[in-house]
Amino acid sequence: MATITSRMLDAYPKSINLDRGKLAAVIDTLNACAEACTACADACLSEDMVAELTKCVRTNLDCADICTTTARVLSRHTGYDANVTRSLLEACATVCKACGDECDRHADRHAHCRVCAEACRDCEQACRDLVAAMS
């Protein structure tokens, strides 16, 4: 079943400089990561040891914001600027790595951090792969 993302990209009336299927997969991965990070931050705030998770919460929220912004930019194609897209993808890969690393520190005690770390790793790789495809 095609996602809304892929259906919208397929409906775009002009050419797109990237493979539409790959682009849709990256946008969906970005959105999934943003959701995981937001949920992880919320779960961290519900933990009894919340003070020990302050950095995790902050990193989760930063990652969610950057993933969401990157997904939005990747969804727009009129006046496309590859340099802007590349920079956003590289920034997103960087924050996903940082968030994945931070969540890994807590993954043995908190399942939400384990799930979030996996989402961050997937997103980091997806961003790096799309940058490579742009070259």
C-alpha cells in the first residue's frame, strides 16, 4: 500500500531531481524518527529518575524538530535547491547520531530509549544515503 507521502510525490506535476520512491521512504523515515523522539522525550519525563534524563529529553526534542523540518523541506520541490537539501540532510544525520548515542546510554533501562535509538539510527542512515544519491 502506498503511503500518503509516495502518493503526493507521484501526484507532483513536474519532474523531481531525486528518485520519488527513495525520497518518499526518507520522508517517512524522518517522520517516524520525529514521532519516536517526541514519544521518548515524553516517556523520559514520566520516569522516576527524570533528572538523569535531562540531556536525553533535550536531544530527543532537538532531533524531532530537525527531522520534522527536514521532512517538510523534502516535501517541497518548486524552486528546489540541492545545496539547501544536502545541508539539511547532513544536519539531520548529525542530530540523529547524537540522539541515537544518547538514547543508547539509557537503552538497557528504558525500552523507549531503545526504540528511539533504533529510529534515530535508521533515520541517520536514510539521510546519509539520500545525500550520497544526490552526488
